Amino acid sequence: MNRRTGKVLFGLTTMASMIAQAYAQDAAPMQQVQVTGYRASLETSAKDKREAVGFQDSVFAEDLGKFPDSNIAESLNRIPGIQISREIDGEGLNIQIRGLGTSFTKVLLNGAPIAVASTGRTDNQNTNREVDLDLLPTDLFRKLTVSKSPTAAQIEGGAAGVVDMRTARPFDDPGRHFALNVTGTNNTVADKWGNRGSMLGSQTWGKEFGILGGFAWSQAKVHTTGFESVGWTNANLSAAQDSAANRNSTGGGNFTVPSTVPATAGNGLAAGTVIDQAFLLAHNPGLTIQQIDNAIIPRLGRVMDESGTKDKYTAVFSAEYRPLDSLRFYVDTMYSKKNTKMARQDMNWSLRNGSVIPLNMKVDGSCENGCVATGGTFANTQSFLEFRPYTEDTKLWGLNPGVEWDLGDKWKLDGQVNLTKSDFKRQSPTVLLTTGSSTITYANNGAIPSITSNLDLNNPASFGYNSGSRVNVQDELRNTQTKGAHTNLSWGDKAFTIKGGLAYDDISRRITSLDNSGAWQAAVCGNNPSQWINGNAPSVACNGIVAPGSAAALYPGYGTGYTAGQTTPIVYQGSLIPATALTNYIHANPSTGFVTVDWDKFSKDSNYNYYESTAPQTGSANTGASAGYISEKTKAIYLEASGATDVAGLPLRYDAGVRYVRTSQVVGGFISAADPRNAAQNLTLNGSKYPSINSFYYLDNNYSNTLPSASAALNLTKDLVARASVSRSMTRADPNAMRPGTNFSSPSADTGSIGNPALTPYISDNLDLGLEWYTGREGYVSATVFQKQINGFTVQENVTMPFSDLAAQGVTYASLSQSQKDAIDARGGPTTATVVMTRSRNATGKLKIQGLELGWVQPLDKWLPNMLRGFGFSESATLINQSASGEGSNGFIALGVPKKTNSFTAYYQQHGYSARLSHTYSDGSQVSGANQNGITKAAIFSDPYKQLDLSTSIDLEHVLDRDGWPTLTFDIVNLNRNSQRTYFQFSNATYTEYKPGRTFNIGLRAKF
């Protein structure tokens, strides 16, 4: 704990003690527990859980504009069976339910589907059905509900469960109210103050009309440090260096060892010396050649530093009109905006694709099945600065009007329409500057590896436009939209009700990628050529040299700018930022220990804004997301019966129904094809005159699903409830695996990969059994066992088909390059030649997820004297086991699912004082499939994660008996300063480690 933090804690403690003394002198002791605030939230949640028929958990706001957590994901994390994923700065982002990934959870806003255009966690793509929750501030919400056992009336699409987020409405708390919340936030890594807050007001006029408006903001200063490897790899030794038949037996092999010592190697090595097996054994004493061959090392080991700001603004407006006691109209609206501005800086050891000489290497095993290099010296290598400033702008609009009408004693009708739109833009340029040949000293003690260069990496003179240098300008655009209408008609009473309804939903998403790297690089450091190939800029190295005869070779202009047959490369003069001036744009950075880029100056002098604004479309973004489109229009009808009766004298509540849904799907992929005029005019010898034709190609598909469900709750005693539920739920397939598009993996156009728009949904058959004992007020103990049996997981298959069949994917003979056409012609032409294409298809195997959920909320007032009342605790735990059988079962696993999670909170609330100490824990888990970086058995795993949070408040109005006085709040997030760590195959091979630090929050809250 630093000195400033200690002063803050001391000051707050002193203040609290003074207020407590004043209260003790002036206030009479209270004999009754006043159930408000956090305890009121727990009590309302317990009541809602008890009254539900199926398996449902809720989190309620403590009061107007006062949710019990600062983040929606953090609130849901307290519910058994819920796990959350976090951004690298520690903020909760996505949720997953009962062992299935985030894309298996259906997220609703005020009962209607929502889609947010965003890319998710740092270095993720969000190309499936994930919904990021960090855009939505908790202060503007009233209730979060997680339904783990679906009903026929619920919107389909969540094989794991459904989350409904309900914003605040005026009749939640009739009358006139205004709440203000202002909080200062300080992250110990950023060491700068940010702020967040909310204003929420409501007014009702009698029982007829009410309005509510709210505004929330957050201006966070963010700084995260850590380590990244971008995978681990091993050497790809030549036959002369490893003569064994099992050379490179574990796979991988992303870097080579040169056949002779280069002149730049140093370390006392004589230039020209042959590097064979004897050389490697002599210079790595104590190791076998298998150890040298198979030991893994970070392929881009790097210290990372990311800092900047995240600003979020959200406004809501809700109105309710009740002209009759039996008729209610409402409208909910929302607008939310997030602006992120970050500078991401990495200093990389460039091992990948390099030609590196290992010396005095140490390893931790015999390496038959792989091992980890724990130390060594690596000659003839280099480092590079990767400077990546990025901005992200996200917007979300929502409109949700509806009506509820009691038509008579037993008839009820309700309906709503909904519309949401979300836009996202990411600008992500890169400036990559390299050193010359250097030597790296490497040590790995199992934590973050030590990577030390013999060059001063904080000296601008160490960097230049050396081999591998580049600049990139890349943007990503996303647009999502949901619109729909839902209506329900019911007849009956508490004893028996039959209900039916119709639903229409239209959900779409488009991802567009833009890239102008070739043009910008040519202008920045490629000597600003005046002649471009393909009507666009070529790919030019930062030293201005292009290989003779390459498709991107540059030639002097002869009217058209193309001279057939010329093979001499031309070096143009006039780079906007020449190598001789580069040191004017980079400078030392004491905070990171390596150089950084003066981005304002670099972007201005390189004309970045022009190249960014004129960037053409391309097939994929630098996040790894592929350009694509998906639209799903669904029409659903359901019928459901519910009621209450007695069974053997015991009260029984039940619901049972069936939902039928028809899905019409349109999937689009980005297709880039050669312009056939180039071949017709023989303009392909040294470059194409006409640019490639870029377009989206669309395929459609239709399917239907029937989803039955039934739940029952039996009161064994007044306070003991047994529950059971059986159901079938669904999640539609990953759009990225369905999108059209063909990638040929060989120049002969004989093998490749294609999308499969005919993929059917994942279907989950669910069984839940539970027992709950309600002990009074907010207290209860619950135990639930559950099983999900899922089919529809995908496997890869090879399909042999005539080339002409690819026309259905938008690929024609005319779109091929000339060499591919020649290869097709040699095999009999497009109608005869066959191709072998790899695609995803639904497998017949099944994944079974079984689990146990435990919950215990317990106030301790019964066992404590009056002066100590107000204490209590809550505990939730989930145990999960996965197993697979049948076709493809070796590849079936729900990734990122810990076997054990738990959340424990000890709380106190009495006499105006409130405190909560919460601890969350999740086991480590597998977070990727195998065959990472070509190493057959390599997968990525996460370490166990523990986080301790403290939340306190002092209600000055209550403590000092002063009307209108505010509540003081003080919170600490990640009190234990836990890091997020993943590892590659072996526990001592750190894949990533991020250190978000602690965050302190000091605030005031007032209600009028």
C-alpha cells in the first residue's frame, strides 16, 4: 500500500470514528433491525426467488439509482452458476451461465433482444453472439433476472439461460424523487483520478401518469501493465542440425537456426561457421538435440503497457400512462455512448520467423513431449517497438413502447415493440520500429520471463527502419440492429391460466474492415512512390526496395504506369518520415523503460488522417474478426399453461408449454476477386492494372425448432420448497463458421476452406432439481443439481466437389488468378476439375455438462445481542463437470468454464453504517483448443482467479439525524491486487499476465 493510499484510509477511518462518537452521544439505541439498503435488496431477491416456479435468481436495486454493485456483470457474478469474463483492466465484461460460453446466454433489455456492436475483451473479436455489459451503467437499472430454466413464453436463443435487464420506471417508487451519486475513482496503476456518477429523477401524478429520466457517466483513467507472449514456439531445426527421424516431433517450429553464423551474430562466434548438430550441442552443454529442438520459448515475448481513458455516457427516459386501472401504456428509451482512447505499447523480442542461434540454453525436462526453456542466450535476434494507439467509439440506441390491458376478470393482453441500434468504429494504427541484430539474455523462473537485450531499448538511436519495420492503418466498423414485436394473451386466474403469444424478431450485424496500410507505408517510409499497382498502393517495405518481378513491383510511368517485362526495381525518393529524421518522432519513456512514439507529431507529418479516411474495404481486421454479415428473422408462437393446486395436501405451482420458432437466416461474407479484364488484356505479368473486385456475397437458410418446457415448485413445508424443471433450449450457430467465402490454401486452387451456412443450432436438453429452505427475511439455503446435454457442436470435414459448385459461394473461374486458372485447366477445366474444401458441420456427438449449485444467505440477528445486530453473510458456489461422447467428442469442450467457482460476502448494515467484504474465486480452466501455434498438444489455460472487494457507506442523515444529508461511500476494488494470468501448455509458460491494480472509489450519494 503506498503512502497516499494510507493517508486516504486513515482520513476516512478518522472521519467514520468521529461520526460514530457523535452518534453514540446523541442518538438513542435502536431495538429493531431496519431492513433497507443492501439487506433490502437481498430480501427482495429472496422473495422473488421463492415465488418463482422455475429456477430463477434476481438482483434488485437497493433504492432509486442505487444498485448494490458498480457493474452489471459484477452483480450477476454473485448468483450461483454465473461466471464473468473481465477486461484486462479488471472490469467485468461478459457473463456465462452453467458451463457454456457467453454466446450461449440470451441477453434482453426490458424483455426484448439486444445486440451491442463491440469487439469485447482486448484482443478478442466478438464474432459470435456475445453481449458486452460494460456499456450499461447499473444506477439506471431496477432489476436483473437470470432464468436458468426457460419457459415457453421466453424468447429463444439462450441454450444456457436468459438474462433480462430492466431499467428503472416511474411507478417503481410513486411520488417525486431525485437521486444524485458522484464518485471519484483512482486506480493505483493509472495513478490518476477519474470520476463517475448518476442523476435520476421521477415524478408521478396520482395513479395515471409518471415520467422518469436519468443520466449516468463514467470518466475512467486506465492503465494496465503486464506481459504477453502471442504464443510460445520452438525451433524448426534442419536435417543437418537434428538428424533424428522424430525431428520437431511435438509440432510448432516457428523459428529457424541459420545454417552458418552470420557476420552480425557477435558473442565470439566466427562468421561463416557451420551450425550443425555438433555446433548446437557444443554451445548448449548438458542438453540433448531433442531438448534444443522441442523446448518452447515466447514467440513474441513482450512487456506491455496500455493507458488512456474510457468515457461512458448513458441517458434513459421512461413514461407510464394509466388512463384506467385496467390499462397501462409505457415507453422505455435509452441512449448510451462509450469513447475509448488508448495508447498500447509493447517491446517485443522477435523470435517468430527469425533466424536465431541458441547458446547455453537451459530447459526443465527431457522434452519427449515438449518442455520449457528456462534460460539461455540467443544471438542474431532483434527487438521491436509496437506502438498502437487506438480509439473506439460505441453507440447504442433503444426504444421499447408497450401496453398491458386487463380485458376482464380473467382476460389479459399485453404487447410491445422494440428497436435497438448500435454502431462501433475502431481506429487502430500501428507503428512498428525494429532494432538491428542483437543478443537477448533470457530467464524464466515460472512467472514473467526476463528478456534483456544488449542494446539500450530506451535509446531512440537503437531503432530504425530495419528488417521487419512497418506501419499499418486499419479500421473496423460494426453495426447491429434489433427490431421486433411481441404479444401475449392469457385467460385464467391463480388456480389455472392458459397463455399464448406471437413474436417476431429481426436481428442483424455487419462487420466491415478497412485497410490502407500499403498506401500509408509507401508514403511514410517507402519513399513515396508515384506509381501504384492495382489502382491502389503496393505493399512496399520501409526501406523502399521491392523484389524484382513481384506483383507489387513499381515501374516508371509510360502513360498507363505499367511496363510489361521490366524487372529492375525503382527506388523513389521522398518518404514523409525518412529514416534520417525518425529519431525526431521517438523518445525515451522512463515509465516503461523503452522508447515510445510522439503520435501527434507522427500522425500529422505522415498524413495519417487522409489515409485513414480513404481506406478501402478488406477481408479481415487487425482484431482477427472477419468481415461479414448476418441477419436472422424469427417468427415464434407459443402456448403455456400454469397454475396452482395441492398434491397430497401440499401446495404445488407449475407451468408447462411449448414454443415453436421459424428462423430465416441470411449470412454474408466478404469476397475479393481478380478483375477478369486483367487476364483479358494480359496485364498480369508484373502487376494487375485493374483493382480486385470487392463485394459481399450472401447465402440464406431456413429451419424450425420446437422447444418444450415444464417446471414445478412444491412446498414441502411453509419454508421448504422443492423444484424441478425439464426443458429444451437452443443457441444458433456461430456466424463466423457460416459466412460464405473461400480461401485456397494452395496456388493450384485444389484445396481450401469454405463456410457452411446450413449449420443448425446447438440444442440443449436440460434437467434441474432443487431444494430451498427459507430461514427468514433475506435468509435462505439452496441446493440445485443440473444437467445439460448438448448436441450440434461442429467438426471439420473435407468435401470433394467440382470447382463449378463454388459458384454458390461467390467464387467463379473468372475470379481466379491466372496461375489458378492454369491449374484448373490442367485438371480438365472448371466443370471437371475437383477441389477438396474444408468446412464445419454439425456432429452427432454430445456434450454433457453436470453441476451442483449451492447458495446460502444468512442474517445473524437471531444469534447476536442487539448492539451487534446487522451482520450477515452470503455464499454461492458452483461445481461443474464436462464429458463428451460420440462423433467429434475429442474436440468437444466448453472453453473458459472453471470446475469450481464461489462468491462469499460478509456484510453489516445497522444504525446508518454499511459494509460489505466480498471475495470471488474461480478455478483455472482451459480457454483455447489444442494445436496452438502448430504444437499438437498445446492449449491455453487460465490460472485460478481471486478478487477481494470492499464496499462501505455512512448514511449521515440517519447517523446525525439531519434531514437531507448525503451518504458517504468508500469502496476498494481488487483489494488483494490479483493479476489475470494464462499459460501455454505448461504452467511455467506464461501466455499473458495483466496487472490492473487496486481501484479506490470515494463518493457522495443524496436522495431528495
